[in-house]
Amino acid sequence: MRWTEAEPPGIGKRQQHTLSPSDLIADNPSHTTVLICFSHLRWRFVYQRPQHLMSRMATTHQVIFFEEALPTDAAEPWLEQRQEDNLQVLIPRLPASCQGEAAIDAQRRLLDAYLDDIAASDLIAWYYTPMSLPYSTHLKPRLTVYDCMDELSAFRGAPPSLVEQERRLMERADIVFTGGFSLFEAKRHLHANVHPFPSSVDIAHFGAARHVQPEPEDQASLAHPRLGFFGVIDERLDIALLEEAAIKRPEWQFILIGPVVKIDPQTLPRQANIHYLGSKSYAELPRYLASWDVALMPFALNESTRFISPTKTPEYLAGGRLVVSTPITDVVRTYGDSGVVKIARTPDEFMAAIEQALDEGRQQARVWQLADAALSDMSWDTTWKLMEEKMRCAV
């Protein structure tokens, strides 16, 4: 086994050098508890629940963010590692020939070698994906946490074994968190220690959108009204609703920010007033949000959205924008009576809700007052502190 900062020699242009994992964590020697987070979401993908929580956990723990494996041209498995913020990101890199049980064994060996190198004696295991269990089930953490942020088995491309692996993880977990109340209701009978923690928000970060921001170049030339969405563009997006609204309201500009995954980009509507601006960094989002007239959540109503609690709802509100959403259960339950989130099911209802939001948005002070009321006592800092309290009680 060997350790590198990026690609193995011969891949990429950076000069490589060998180093010990302990060298990379020397800046934070005071945290003796190692929290290893097994995630299906990559740290550099979209900044969301895992990043918010793990960056905060890293202030009290030595955090290792262990991602799913990626392929490599090297002949042997190796472990890519990166310093991100105040934690370590580890990515197993496996040759194409390394499949099935061999892949599980390789990831287990890479994981064990790393933990041995840093002399991890006090371990907490935190899971976002049950599919990490086969190569980590031998670990003996003093606490096992399952943060079930989505019903992954309902997502397109979910492995057939995911349901069974989740059952096994539920048996091992000391405590289970869920990403919303609907998911809590679906999981509460499966474990004796389940707690709902819906999506939260960094109010200060998105609150910047309430003030004049430099206009991003790829948005500056677009006319108003601007109707925006940021997030992952996948099977959860109601393509038909979006297309019909764009056709019937050609004067409205629909702005979509985020990566397109698990669906063919060619299937997305291509009206002149629909603008796909691609992925943006978390730091950039308030600049785009600042000049939107209404924020959108045009989610399809299907199995993949049945239990979601979208993080973007409080983020939009923190930025001072009125929101129009399809009737996602947790959105209706949490924000349906807030006065700042309009709920609409059909394309005609969706367009009528947008028109209402455009009209009400002129009363900026009232919108901000209602949004602040909806977000009272809501923050990732509060969520993190409450989670840590639950974890201490579970040990």
C-alpha cells in the first residue's frame, strides 16, 4: 500500500511524492477521536448536508471523509487523499480488474492501513451509504451513526443490494438520524433510537443575497423576471412542468444551476428562455440568488422525491427570495403556512403561483420578515450541536 496526494505517478502533470497520513493531520493533533464518514456523495460534488456537518464535526473530532472508489490506470489499488478545509478526504482507486469481493477486500486493506498509520484507537463510524458496510463491518467503533439523508433505494441506479445492506446497518447502528420528518416516519419502526434532523441552512452565507452582489457574467445579460433553481439536475426534476411553463411564459427567464446526473442531458427542455449555467461553487450561489425574482423547486412527484427535505428551501429563504415548489411532503409540512413558500401541483398552478410570488415580492420588507420567521432557530450550527448531544447519550 502507498499514500499519495493525488494521482499515481504517470497520471496527471503534478509531481508526486510519498507521505504518511499522519503528516497530513499533524496540524490538528488535539482531536484524539477519529470520526470516519463513509459517503456516497463526493466532497467536491455539491456542498450540502455531509459537508456542512463534517466540517463542523472536524472542530471536535479528527474527521476522515471516505468516498466511494474510483477507477485507476495503475496496476494496484491505492488511496488518494486530499486535505479539504479541516479534514481528510480519502478515495480508494481501483484497477478495472478489481471487482466484486476483490474490490471489497482492497478497500478494506486500504482503510485498515490508513487507520493503522494514524494509530486510530478511539473510532466513531458515520455512514451516509450502507454500501460501505461490506469493507468496514470489521471495524469496532465505540459509536456507529447512520445519517439517513435520503431514501437511496428509490433513486435511479440504486444497487439491488442496498436494501439488505441498510437492514444490516440498522442492526449495527447505535443511533440513526434522518434528513427529514417523512424519512423519520419511514425509519422509526426499524430502530429504537431514530431522530429527525431536517435540512438546515447557513443563514449568514445565503443572507448575502439580500444585498447587492456583483452580477455573474453568465447571468448578467438575462432579462427579468428571473426564476432560478440551484441543485442537482436529475430524475427528481419535473421536466414536463418546466418545459410547459417556459413555453407558455416566454418572457420569463428560467435559470438552472447545477450538475446534470443520472439523466441524459439531451432530454432536458431546450427553450430559448431556459438557461443551464452548469455547476457553481457554494461560495458563488448567493451572487446568483441575489438577482432572482423567484426561487423554484420544480420537483417531480415520484418515488425519488417521496422522502426528500430539500436543503435549498431554507437557503432560498435566507437569501430573501419567495419560493414556488411542487407539493413535496416535507416542504408542505414545514413551510406550507409560512407565507413565503407557494405550493403548486400542475403546470397551470405553478405558473399562477409564480405570478403571485412576483407580485408579492415587491413588498421586500414583508417577505424578509416572513422568511426570517420561517427560519427562526434554524442553522447547521444548531443541528450539529444537537446531533453531538444525541451521540453522547448513545454511547
